[in-house]
Amino acid sequence: MIVDDEPGVRALLTDTLRIAGFETIEATDGMNALTLLRTNKPALLVIDINMPLMDGFELVERLRNSNDLTPVLMLTAREEKSDITRGLKIGADDYVVKPFGIEELILRIKAILRRSAKAVDMPTLLSCGPITIDDDQHLVTFNSEEVDLSPTEYRLLQILIEKKGRVLSKNLLLSEVWGITFESESTVVDTYISYLRKKLHRDGFEGIKTIRGVGFQIQEPK
């Protein structure tokens, strides 16, 4: 379901998603979306933040308060961290900043759908040494102190901790985090591993390891 008050954006997203093989439903605003959700059960909601009457934040809050756990991708023209953090904390699964690339949008949608398909078997609390992930709250802490991660950093850390102790190849991480399923020479994994280390390698913890020529792993402190 596409929830956006701009007809041009809805038309673009509808055409793009149909070409990618998805069926779509359009909602013109938050109230319209709530009405449609009474009789429709979409696999994913693509929700714009800036809408009249009921903005995207309020829509997501109402859904989560009514125990509707349908995955949500938020569209935002705002790049303020506080807005992005708020969206994730109230229950959005990911966000894309306008103007966005169509390919990136499709990859993120497919990644959310893959994650939601696996979510039934996934624990909501994960830990490795001083790091804890509370997926219900979309919260990462280090020795009980909250750590601010981007959605991509969060997902990468989540995959590492879900499979802690295992060496994960770059190709596996590209597929799980970025939805890239083809051979790629991209250095994006190395870049985001460095971001995680800057935020989490402290107080004697250096658990994110590079296994040369193979990939990465996270280890419990000895």
C-alpha cells in the first residue's frame, strides 16, 4: 500500500512497483489508509511523512498501538536525524529520503519483505558482549547506553550478532543488508563495518573482526 498525498508520487511508485512484480493499493492520506486497511492486508506499507490531516508518524503510531505489525517503509524529505530516529522508534522498518533512486527503493522494499518473512523465527533480543539489540524497540545499547545507528548500520549489526562467531562473506552481507544478489566489487560493506567500529569499538571491546580474503565476524569478548 502506497500512502502519499501527492498524486504524482503515487503514480510513479505504483508504476514502478508493478513493473517490479508487486500489486499495489493507493491511499491518499493517513485516514484513507486506515479505512482501506479494514478490508485489505498488504505485505508492506510505503508511507510519506509529510501529509495533511494525519502525518506519517501519527499513522504508524496508530497502527502499532492497535498491534498492526505490517512492515513500514517511510518516505521523507527531511534528513534531520531526530525525524529519522523518531520514525524508527515508533515502529517503521526503514526509510528512504526524497528524492530517491527507484533501484534503491525496490532493493529496500525487497529487503524488508525478506526480513519480515524470517521475523517469526527471529529472537527480538540479541546480544554480544556489551552490545544489546532490542528489535521490538529498534534500540541498540552498549553497556546500557543507547547507541544511535542508521537503519543500514542497525541491520548490518543485527546480521552479525544473529550469526555471531560465524565468518560472513561480503556477498552474503550485500544480499542480506542491501538486497544485492549479484557479484559486486562494492566497498560498501567495508565502509559500514568501519562505521560500526567507530561507534562500538570502545571500553576494551573490539569484537568486529576482519577475516582477510573471506569476510567479517563478531565475537564475544574472551
